Amino acid sequence: MKSRTIYSHIESAKRATYLLMFLFALLVSGFVEVIGLALGLGWEVGIIALVLSTIYLVISYYASSSLVLAMSEARPIAEKDNVELYRIVENLCIGSGLPMPKIYIIDDTAPNAFATGRDPKHASIAVTTGLLQKLNRLELEGVIAHELSHVKNYDTRLMVLVVMLVGLVALLADFFLRFTWFGAGARPRNRGKGEGAGGAILLAVALLMAILAPIAAQLIKFAVSRRRELLADASGALLTRYPEGLASALEKISRDREPLEVANKATAHLYIVNPLKGHESWLNSLFSTHPPIEKRVAALRSM
């Protein structure tokens, strides 16, 4: 009997995600606290920052799916436009208990796919024409099951929130560096709250965090994305009961060297396989949005 089952893969990926999101929350809250202490900001500045951050998060949350689909040049299709694809999605939705998502096509011969949407009721799945042309039915079912698993596991919502938090950390770091660069840290109000060696050390820590926090946030984002890909692989295999279909699809997509023209660094993490070709490097395992294909295929074939 194989030591690792589909369920153990799922639980392992979930535990790792919870830990990473906890670390993300600590990073953001700690960074904000250090900035506030270093600059000696009053409560009114905190309220303004909270209001502006909330507006930013709400707008990003509701507009993200439409923006991603527009950036990807995806066009919606109806059942009559591709009956086979529609039936595959419909049957897998019935099996998983999900509502039918909107289906989009990206006119590009590079094989790939992604899912988006803040919850299952507002989900969309986009596939390229290359995916439909180059995969057989069982492989296509594996890919669609993977994307539906992202929807069912609320990965689409999670990754929107992670991306927004990364952006928020970058904005805070930029604000702090600009604030100190233009001499705000030397104003009397701040000097009174941070006199002596203690204030200087606090300011130095804040400056260091302003430089390192965005990098740390990106690393956590990449790690969360990799874990959710592994979770979707396992959940997709559970849905189809045929891990080999997805494993074979991943191998075919990864071997295809044609770059996806509409993809960019902002949307790369959404796709089932990294669409940006030529990204391999010795730092790939740390800075990649996806686990190595070899690792994913081996995990699927061990189920």
C-alpha cells in the first residue's frame, strides 16, 4: 500500500497554507506597528491609513476577476460554442457539488488554463485554444478538475487576498521610505518620541523592514501559491479518480515551449503551469509561483 494517499496530500497542503497565512499576518501587522512607532504617528494617521487600505482592498476584491479576464483577453463562450468542453465542466461540477462557472476561451496556441472568482457562485474558468487542441479528453478532464478544485477550495479568493496584501506591504514600504527620505523622521514631533539610541535603533529597524518586508511578502505569496497548486492537484485527482490524466496533462503543458502571449508576472500564479517560459534558475524553487512539474507529477502518480 502506498504510504501517502490523496487525502494526506490534501491535509498536508492545507496545514502548510494555514501556517504561511499566519506568518503573512504577523509580517503585515509587525511591519505596520514598527512603522508607526518609528515615525511617532498619531491615531488619526492610523485611521486614515485603515480607511484607505479598506477602500483599496474592497475595490481590488470585487474588480480582480474582471481585470484578470480582460488582461488575459479571454472571451466568454456558450454551450453551443464548444459542447465537449461545456459537458466536461458540467459533469465535474455535478460530481463536486459546484455551481456551473462561466467558461472563457483564450485564443492562444500555448496550452494552459486558470480559474478566477471570489467564490464558487462568481467563478470563471479560462482555457486556451492550445489546451483544447493538444490534450485528449482524460487530460482535459484532469485540468478542468484541477481548476474547479481551486474554486471549491476558495484558492481563487485566497490568492486575490494574498496579492492584495503583497501590494499593501509594498505601498506601506514605499510610503515609509519616502516619508523618511524627505525628512519627516526629523520633525520635532517624531524626535520627541524617538530621542536617543532607542529611537535611532527603532528607525534603523523600520528602514530595514521597509526594504525586506516586500521581499518577504513576495516569498510568502510564492509559497502559498505553490501549496495551493499541490492541493488543487490532489483535489482534482480525487474528483476524477484518475490522477494519471492530470499528470499526463502537466507533462504535455510543461514540455510545450511556446510562451503564452497574454500572460505576465501579475497573472502567472493563476495558471495551472507557469506560462512564462525561460524562468528556470537555481532560485526557481524559492521564487517560482508553481512547484516543479516533476514533483507534481510524482505526487500524482504516488496516489
